Amino acid sequence: MALYMKAAEILDKAESKQGAVKTLVYDSKFANIKQLFALVCETQKFSSILQEIIESTKLLKLTKLRMHLAKVLVYDLLMGQGLKCGGSWKAVMMKHRSRLQAALARMKVKQRVSKNEDLLPTSDLRLASEQLPRYVRVNTLKTTVDDTVDYLKRDGFSYMGQASKLDDLTLKEKDFVRDLHLPELLVFSPKTDFHDHFLYKAGHIILQDKASCLPAYLLNPPPDSHLIDACAAPGNKTSHLAAIMKNKGRLFAFDLDAKRLATMSTLLLRAGVTCQQLAHQDFLKVDPDSSQFKNVEYILLDPSCSGSGMVCLRDDASTADQEKNQARLTSLASFQLRCLNHGLRFPRLKRLVYSTCSIHSQENEEVVTACLQQNPDFRLIPLLAQWPERGLHPLTQCLRASTTKTRTHGFFVALLEKHSEARKRMQEPEVQISDPEAKPHSSFKCDKRPACSEEESEASETEDKPTTAAVQRASTPCKKKRRKKKKKSATVE
């Protein structure tokens, strides 16, 4: 019974923050972690099919169950190992078992398939057989990449070096590589499990999808800076920011869910983060003009989204209620735009990174476009020229991620910068003239000389200035002539 309650709880929380699924499972302190993780993932994968069965049989109305709990129970009853609970729940589910089985059979007949997996959309079916790599971020607050690689090699893993192309991420069991884009990311075969490994339990490695590592990596806040993680839980991005800052500075992290914030506190403690200041608060109600945030220059904004980019939680257009989905997307996009506009109000802000785990342009490019129109003082920064998937035209400065092109979950990242900061970065200490015959502008003054050695400096001064002896030689003939004139005039007299 506890298994199903915990699985339903995680599925419910995951709707508001899809990337939190793994962290929620493995920080749940549940006795059988692997069993819980498998149940959650499989229920996610068949989510749309289970919902159709539940709605067609009116199970919620007949049993008073909630949707997430009903999905977990129906999955295990029809597709899993059978119900592992007793009591009233099992009695209720067994009462409706024949109706649920009949609904599943009708779906198979209608789609002319014989296996449950064949009911999945083509993209989900491919992903079910070809899983994504296991990504591991090295926590540089506690160790180094080289030390982690050495430890893993001693533990029986085979290090294949630095990846140079996407195909290098297709790995055999016990093989691993260093990622081709992110220097602190290691890549393993899909079924590699680190949840019982010493490095994970000690906080030396963080289990985090590659796409989820992009926002902090691209924001790249320097040590001693002040920054905000606006919708922070479960905390993987927060710990990544702290590592980039080397735990120096102030990291304000906000989240509305108290339980998720408590889970995040545990994760940050294990990761060795000390520069954080957690707050159970709505980011939209944070005052940008407060003296507490007067030095905030960087913001990471990863707001609630549809989660349509997550492998197990894809939208199914063939079975979903289109009007309901569209209304939800409209509501989410409005919320995301409000968060983005609010973030840009902090007076000393230099850069803000906006990210979602959504594949919908309504939550991504459309939100960013609307924000830029309302905030003309900001512009987009082009990101990772070598990244294989760009934002939809015309926002090609942004990044997209997908299972096929980047071997990650679906993701979107945009980096906004204040125009004044862009101008500062573009200023050069010396004048660049395209025409070799052209002269510097008359108002330009430069007192700096090119760097050179003391010998070169002395030599240049010797070449530029005449010596005292030379001055005396140059003036001597003039004195002699004056003496001759005086003698001549004396003789005449």
C-alpha cells in the first residue's frame, strides 16, 4: 500500500517540475528504491493509455480514487506484476478488473496490436527500446573530474576518453566517456545504476540529465557573485550553480513547495553547498528593489512547465483532450512570461537564463519573443555554436535538446543579457581600424604603450629621443660661428 501511495505522490509532484522525478524517488527514503523507481517510470511511460482506460471505465467516479493513484494501481493490475497490496484498494480494483481488462483489449483491437508496448506512440516505442545514456555530473565542490575517472577505473569501469561526436555516447556496459560539450559531465550506458554507489551517496557525483546541466553551465556566474535560482527545487541546478561559483558568493533559492524545499536542503547538504539561502516563497512576490537583492546580477529561471520534453511524460495528441491541453499550455505560458518579466526587474541584473523541459514553442520561443518585446533593454546571447539543435526561427540564438539530435530529454534554453553589459563586453582597450590608411578619431586618446621588456623599452626611448651628447654636438657649430663672428668684428674695429 505504501508503494502505491509513494508512487502516486511522486507522479503528482512531478507534474509541476518534471525533471524532479529521479531525485524525488531516490530521496524519498523508501525501503525498496528500485521497485518504486520502476513503478513510477513505467506508469509515466503508459500514462496516456492508462488515462484513457480510466476515463472510459469511469473508474474515478466509481471508486473515488485520484488520477495518479488510479494510474499506478491500473498499471500494476493490467501491465505490471499484479497488485502488491491488500485491503480495501485491492478489493476495489479486483471488483473492476474485468471492465478494465476489457477496455485495454478494445484498445488493442482498435489499433490492431497484440502487445501493450505496441500501443505506445512510435517515438515512445523507439525510446522504450533505445534508452538515453546515463549522465553523471562531477560535483567539483568535493572532487575533480580526473579523480572521479581514476576512482571509477579502479572500480571496474573502462574509460574511453573524451567523446568527439554523438555516436560516441552509444556505450557498452561498464564503458564511459567524458561528454563532448560539458567538461564536468561523464556519460555511461543507459542501465548503469549509481544509486547505491559510494560516489553518489557521498555527494561526489550528481545524477542529472545533460540538458538539465545546460542552464547553470551557460549562465556561468563567477565566484563572489550574487544570484537567484527562482524555482529551485529539487536542487540539481542549484548545486551546479554553487559548484561553478566555487561556493563563494550568495545563492538565493526560492520554491513554493515546502516538502520539495526540504528535499532540496538534504540534496545540497550532501553536495557540500554552503553559499545558499533557501526561502519557502513565491518568486513572483519577491521584491526586486529590496536591499537584500541589490547586488543580484544573475538569475536562473526554470519555471513550471508541461514537461512534454521528458521521455516518460510525453503528450499524446491522439488521446489527449486537445482543448484541455491547449488551455493548460496557455496558462503555463502566461505564468512563465510573468516570471521572466519579473526576473528582469532586478536593478543590477546582467544575465538571466530561461529554461524549460518542454518541446512546445508556446512555452519556449513565444514566451521569449513576448518578453523581448516588453523589455527592449535586453537581448539574446548566441549559445554554443557547435550545439546540433537550435531554437525555432528566428530565435536561433537559443538551444533546443531532444532524444534524437542531442541524446537527452527534450529541453529549451535562452540566455538574456542587458544591452549595457553587451556593450561593456564588446569594448576593446585599443582602437581597431579597418582601413590601414585611416587615422584614429581626433577625440580618442590613449596613454598606454604596448607591453615590452625593459630592454625594448630603453631601446625605444633611445630611438625616439636624442641623447644629451647629440644635443651638444648639434648645438656646437652654432657657438663656433658666433665666436668667429665676434673675432672678425673685433679685427675690423
